[in-house]
Amino acid sequence: MKFKKAYFYVTLLDSQNRIFFSLHTGMFLKFFNYKKSLKKSKSFKILLMRYLRKLLIVTGINNFHLFVRQTSNHLSKLLHILQKPIPHAFTDPLTRMNVLEQSGKSSQSGSTPARRVQPVFNFIYVVFVKTKPYGVMKTKKVGRIKRKIRRKVMKLNRIND
């Protein structure tokens, strides 16, 4: 998972660093009339996590290592969405069967059989690669020209009591 400039990227790699799939919030823009402001929204990130859950259920991947780059404020919420079961049935594109996660519900369509699953995603370990610094941060130095301009502006806008 990578959070870069409020955008959200998910990449699934194997142990030899081969990419299985890569997801980002811009994938869903086509369905929302290409509104670019939606790419940074929290609802799009939640939509991407629900899509990722469906994809992991279809592929059958349960155990994985989680590498998080540049943490976000919504990380705990997104991981909670990933663990939360999907309340409705969806169609597995490989087997054409309905997949149900809730054991109390029955399949709505009588033509296709339903497959009930109880996936448990195990994070073997979680690694934070680039976290936010919570200690003392260096401030960026202002150049000579900006200091001169600031002095002149302060001098012109000075109010006498």
C-alpha cells in the first residue's frame, strides 16, 4: 500500500517481486464521469479496499505481508474495511458462481449456485517503510531575496498605535 500525495496505490507482489496486480483510485474514474477530484476522496479509497477484498477472495490469497509506504490518517479504517465481510453476493468471474460471505443469507438468483466463503486475511507482519516523523522537524530556510521582500512588506504594513 502506498499513499502518495493523498492518492492511494495497492500492489500485490510475490516473493520474487513479480507484480500480480496493481490498483489505484483512478481506475474507477470512468464510472464517475472522470471527476478527478474524487481520486483523493476517502470514499474512493474505501471503494478500492472493497474491490481488493473481492479480488483476494476470488484468487484465494489469505496470508500476506503488508508493506505500507507513507502512512495515511485513514489506514486503520481501510484495514478494517478489508477485514469486514461484504454483505451482498457477487459473481466470481472465473467460475460464474455467486459468492456469499454472510452465512445467514441465501442466494437470490436460482440459476447459478452459490458458494459460501469465510475468508480470513492474515497479516503475517506489517512493515511501515516511510512513516511520518513525529519528532523535531527541520524548517526550510528562506532565501535572501524572500527575507528582503518580507522586511519591506512588514515595513510598509506596520501600524502605529
